[in-house]
Amino acid sequence: MFRFLLRRLLVAIPTLFLVITAAFFMMRAAPGSPFEMSRKLPPEILAHVEAKFGMNRPLGVQYVSYLAGVAHGDFGPSLKYQDKSVLEIVREGFPTSLTIGLSALILASLVGLTLGVLAALRQNHSLDYSVMGIAILGVCIPSFVAAPLLRQVFASNLGWVPTGGLNGPISLVLPVVVLALPQIAIISRLTRAGMIEVLHSNYIRTARAKGLSEPTVVFRHALRAAIVPLVSYLGPACAGLITGSLVVEKIFNLPGLGKSFVLGALQRDYTLVMGVLILYASLIIALNLAGDMLLAVLDPRVRLS
């Protein structure tokens, strides 16, 4: 297991380095200046502002200096939010994004697993067709369409939940549901496919021939093998839910990282966008690594390969 983890780390660290490098030079290659978004500054004032943030130095020097700061946990100051560092902005917004993402993942896993198992047990029946129809619908409707629609119905028309803002747990219901809907569809389809394959395997027929009850066969023997493909998906899915709340947070006006990231991108706040990108890339790599480790525990063939 230690060698398995070491191999994954040897791939993860260079990957993060490449992401940081590519994002840094792509951000600098974009035309325009973050200090001339609203009005054009006189050359002497622009030169003074750029010198303050070290942007008047050669690009290679800026890159090395930025890497050194990141290595020490310093993402630099925000170019647009005065008297705030990028790390402070991340600390303020990340808990909201994390809460929404993890809540959506838990909801999607519970509902998706349940629907997938039921559809597999009733293969080619009306329940199976209904679950797969809902799954296809959930995949086809993007979050930026579902979010305004659900807000209009349940917030504006019915008044069951707030239309936006962070006003207690009730205000997170619609964002969590919007994020969970596509994942419910994908998880239910993966679970159904895995369960159908496992339920037709020889060892399941042997378990039934021994007289084991159907719940024991399904939940003790079949489900563990059936969720192996699902585990490999949940790592990037978890990262995608946490990072994919960018549009949802903007629509529901939530003080998460998504709102800061969108505003930072529009205002060319290089350091803020870079900081959020590094955080998201680190999450994706770490959660993929965690998914690989869990997959290796469930299926020893992964470690051997």
C-alpha cells in the first residue's frame, strides 16, 4: 500500500506544478492590465502601481517569486480587494463552498445508490425505466438552467426558501439540490450497471444457492463489488461539486469562493484567480488520490496492477 501511495504522489506533485505553471503564464498572456479595467491610468501612476505589486519585473522573475511564495503558503495580495490577501479571501469563502459541495455529494450518493440498486433489482420493469429516464433528464439539464428554474418555483412563487443570500441552513437547500441533481443521475446509472453485472456473476448465484436471504446477497455481497466503478468516480465528482458551485453560488448570491472567483476573473485579479485555481487543482488531485486509495482497499487487483 505504501508503494502504491508513493507512485500516486510521484505523479500528483508534478501535475500540480504543471497546473500552476500553465495558469501563471496563461493569465499573464491575456491582453490588458488589471489596473485599467474602469479607466485608463496615466503612465506614471500605472508604473507605480505595477511596481507596488512587483509586476514591472521580468516575467521569469515574477514566476520564480510566485512559486517561492506558494511553497510557503503565500498566494500574494489581491489586486482588487484592498488590504486583503488571497489567503484571507479563500479562508472566508471556502467553508461555504465546502458545505454546499459535501452536502450535495452526500445527497447524491444516498439517492443515487438507492435508485441504482432498485433499478438493477427491477431490470427492464417500469421502475427501471423510470429511474433511467430521470437520470437522462438530470444529465441533460445543466445547473445554470436548473438553478433559476427551481428558484423561480420554490423561492419566488411558493416562498418555501429564500431567493438568495446566506440566511441559515434553509438558504442552502436549493443550491445543494441543484448541484446534486446531475450527480444523482450519474451515480444511479453507474450503480445500476455495476449491480446488474455483479448480480449475474457466479458467486452471487452460489450465495443464493446456499439459501442466503436476498437483502444479505444484495447488500453484503453484491453492493461492495458493484460500487468499485462508483468509487473511482466519486473522487473527481467530489472535487467537481466543490469547485463546480461557481455558477450556483453566483446565481444564489452566496458568499463562497465561486462568487469571488467569477468577480476576480472579470476584474483580472490575477493573484485571486491563481489562488483559487491552485486550491481547486490541489483538491482534485487529493480527492483523486483518496479515491484511488479507497479503490485499492476495495479491489486488491488495483494495487497489484
